Amino acid sequence: MSTLTIHVDRSISNYPKVILLIDGVERLTSTGDDEASDPADILDTGALLPTDPPRRVAFYGCGCGTFGCSNVTGLVVQSGDLVRWTDFLSLTGAYASALPDPEDGPDPAIGFDTDLPPKRHALPTFTFDREQYLNAVRAAMADRSWETRPRAVVRHLRALQPGTHPWATLTGESITVHHTVDGMAWSTDLPLPPGRPSQLAESLAALLDQGLDPRRIAAERLWR
């Protein structure tokens, strides 16, 4: 019986990564260049919670910068008082984050159609006590101490303005808003003013609703 520990690496302030430890060891990385999932993808979505039918989760992605280029996926299977991670495969092109596209069903490996066949990882099945496993997963899902102010603003803004595609900058107190002007794509950095994340998101959403160019918002410091 194995024990699951979930650690959030915050070495890059606005880009934390979820490290999955089995018996205290990071067992799932395959190449040394694997990309750990963002907490918003693997924790906020409940990706690690067992489902019926079992769901194939991308525990780690490719370190090249394209998460789904290569990955470490496995089925999360609950059976009685046990939870198992099993059938570890890499499915190139099937994942953009920890969860598969809903159109591919809970297990994209079924009927996987690509020029690059699935690659099997040399990993054993890991078996956890269900209570210990669920406690670890739910505690990690409830802990938002990794979420910086820029990340919180982005979360609220995405709910209010899905079309803006905002992201937190790599470090510091600012966010990046992607937008289109005269058919051209732009990315504008907006420094965060003082205030609560939810209020800041509402304020910025109101400015964007007025049709204001984010470049003007930044240049004239209209976001307050």
C-alpha cells in the first residue's frame, strides 16, 4: 500500500506546479524533463478524484513547453477501499492539461487515432488506501495558499471576461491580457493596483466592457 503526498512547488511565484509524491518520492516523472501540472488544472478541476467510469489523467506533461507533446497519463480507479493509479501511457496530442478533452471521453487511449501510437511507461500500478488518498487530494484542493494576487485576479477575470484570455505574468504583480485590434493579436501587461482580487477583476472587466483598449488602460493607468 502506497501513500500519496501532494506538494505545490512555488519556486516561480505565479506559476506553481503540483508535485505528486508516492511514498515520499516523485515516481511518475519519466524523462527528467517532465512538466508538472498547474494547480488550476489538476486540483481545481478535481482531476485526481476517482470517477465512474475511471478517468485517464495526465499527471505530468512535456517539458518542451507544449504539455501534450509527451505526457505521463494513468487511469485513476477506485475499487472498494482502494484507489489505484494504473495503465501508464503517453498519448501525444491528446492532452492540453491534466484532464482529457470531454469529446475524447474519460479515456482517450480507447480508439486513440494518431500517427504516433501510445507509449507505455515502465511504471507499476500504485495502490492507495482510499481514505488516505481522498484526504490528501481534498486537502490539496482546499489549500489555496499557492494562489498569488495576480493568479486570483486572473481567476475572477476569466469568469467575468472569458474572451480576454488573461494570464499572470511570470513573476511580479501584473497580469497579461490577450486581445485583438484591427485583426492583429496583442498582449498587454497590466500592473495590479491595490485592492481585493475580486474587486480588481470587476473593475477591469467594466473597462473592457466599455471597449477600452488594454494598451490605453495600461498607459493612462485607468485600472484602479
